Amino acid sequence: MTYADSFPVVATTGANMRSTPSQDGEIIQTIASGTTLTAVGYTDRWYKVEYDGTVGYVNQNLFSAE
């Protein structure tokens, strides 16, 4: 699937991908430092990302835009 506003982001440290944009969201994957993901949206402090066929949320403080 392609999104008009998608852009790459890189993990600056290890990060958890969560099911909802919240620290309380279920952890669905762990992302290693240096991993590039595709951001398909964002809200407040969270990127909505697609990684390895899974869509979830990561904290923007742990990523940098490429």
C-alpha cells in the first residue's frame, strides 16, 4: 500500500512498536537502532509506521527523519 505522505525514518536507539499511539499500547515489535521504517503518518509525539508488513506506532523522540 502506498501513502501520499509517507517518508523514511531511522531508529536512533532501540524502540518498541506499539498497537496504539500511547506508552500503554501493546508492544507488537521491537525495532533495532539504525533500522529504517516508512512513516505513513504522525500525531503528537508518535509516528505511524509500516515495518515488515506490520503497521504500528513509535515514539518520535526515538527516530530521525532521513
